[in-house]
Amino acid sequence: MAKRGKVALTICSTAFKTLGHAQASALGKKDLPIAVMPHPFGLRKREEVRAIAAQCADDIVNLVTKARAKT
């Protein structure tokens, strides 16, 4: 993706953060941006999920902005 001027990232919950970084490194993408959201989220109230989603969206914007600055 970077060769095409595109930014890639992944989203995972805190339960899979370590695994996500390990997989990215194993695939030669150790600098892959990862947006992390709290786990578990399935039992949360709608208001909490909305707040988590809003924070995750902000994190994604920040990660994309930083990744673009590196290219």
C-alpha cells in the first residue's frame, strides 16, 4: 500500500494488541499502525460503545496523519 501512496492500518481490541504487533512484525510490517479499542466491548451500553467508537475514530485519524507524514 505504501508504494501506492496509501496508508494501511489495523484495528484490534486490547486483548489482541500484542498478537497484532507480533503478526505485523512477522509479516515484515513492524511499523503498521494499530488502533486499539478496549476489550471486552460486547456487553457495554450503547453510550459507552459510541464513546469508544468516537475515540477509535480519533485514534485512526491520528495514526493515518502520522503515517502520511512519514511517507
